[in-house]
Amino acid sequence: MKTYTTVQGQTWDQIAYELYGNEYMCDKIMELNRDKLDCFVFPAGIELTVPDKADAVSETVTSDYPAWRAMLNAKI
């Protein structure tokens, strides 16, 4: 694990794309930062815990949605 400090205006999916080249990895970042889930657009200077790149991209995405979104869709 490592940390990432946000820039004003970033969102979960933007951070995932910047770090891993895939916005679907945002669920991995969100999983590690449950205390910040109420934030959609970040202010500058928020420190997030993020998985190492090798750990994050080794898992396969099995749907078109990140896991958190697929779960929401299943409940509808």
C-alpha cells in the first residue's frame, strides 16, 4: 500500500485512471478509504491509501461496472 494526495477537483475514477490507467479500479481505492466515501469531488490535500499498481491491476474486472456500481444496479 501507498498514499496519494488529491488535487482540487479530482474524483475517484479520475484518480484510478491516473494511477492505474483504468477508471474501473476506483472500487479498490474506495475500499481502502471507506471513511472518505461521502466525498465525490475532492478538495486538495486529502490523503488516500491506494494499492500498489501491481496488486491493483492483477485483478480482472468481470463486468462493465466497478464492483460498487454493479452492487447498486443489482439492488434496483
